[in-house]
Amino acid sequence: MEGKKILFLSPHTDDAELGAGGSIVKLLKNNEIYYAAFSICEDSLPKGWPSDTLAKEVKAATKMLGIHPRNLFLFEHQVRNFPKIRERILQEIIELRQKIKPNIVIIPSQNDYHQDHQILSNEAIRAFKTTASIICYELPWNHVSFNTQLFIKLDENNINCKFRALKQYKSQLHANKTYFSKEFIYGLAKVRGVQCNAKYAESFEVIRWTIQ
């Protein structure tokens, strides 16, 4: 895959890195990568942390992955409030579509049960269903099921860079979220690697794939 504009949509800061951080690193070699997060989750921070903590952390994490700062878009919607502002989120996605004109859009799964993730996934499909290929990244703690229809094989550098980027989220590490652990990040990548004859991989669901 070369010469594509690829847009990653993240409901909250860290979601896209958790689901597809290794793929971001790999795809950056031959494509232009954009990242948009729709909430900096001020209400979810551990007590005593500054309100702009996650905004700073996502900037550090995406820089670590290799995304240029000009390709990072941050919105400040209230966490767990997306169902109430669905039309506003759709309009922001449409504006990103018009600005970037991506070939591929990578979004949360349709099988993700977090309300914010569901809204972003649904509105992204509405916005891009005729203009871009669409695939969905995996966040297992939010799924009952996930269809591993597409794999992106990763090398050691890809997965190491993903883990280093996630370590920039010190507020989340402080909250002791187990899916930020090295054991989980590398373990899941190894499982997906076994499924596609690679050392490491990330898996995706396919909503629509267009060959031009």
C-alpha cells in the first residue's frame, strides 16, 4: 500500500494508538497519515491531573509514532456524550473529508459497545461510505465479538514504537489500565501474528474496500 491518504479516527485520545499503533508506524513509510481524536477526556482523568493532560499526551504519542503535528486534529467533546451531539460529530467528520480527501479511513469497530465509539463509527461510515475504503480497529475490552478479516503484519520496530508511544499516556498508566501493559500489547500482537504467519500483527474488520 503506497501513496495513500489514510485517516485514523479516534473517539478519545489513545484509542487509535491502542487499536492500530503498529499499523500507523508501518503505513507511514509510504503513505500520508492523519489522526483525529474527538475527545481529550477531561472528565476521565485521575484526580489532580491538569485538564489538558491528554491533549499533551496525544501530541507526544502521535509524534512518537511519526505523525506530523499538522496532521493531528483534536476536538474537545465531553466523554460519554457523543450520542447527544451526533450531528455535530458528523459535520466535523465531513469537514475532515473535505479537507483531507482520504483514500482509507480507519475507525472503531461496529461491534464496539462504548457509546462514543459506536457514534463515531456510525457517523464515519455515513460520511465515507462512497468515497473511501473503511476498516475498523480492535479494542478487545469493548467487544463481545470481533471479525478478524484483515491483518497488517508488523515487525519488531513497529510494535516497539507502538508501545513507546502508549507510554506517553502517563495519566492512563497511573490509572492502571491493564490494556496499556506490555504483556497485553505484545500478547495480542503475537496472537494476531500467529493467525497470519507473522511474528506480530494487528487485525481489522472490513466495512468497505475499494480498489481504484
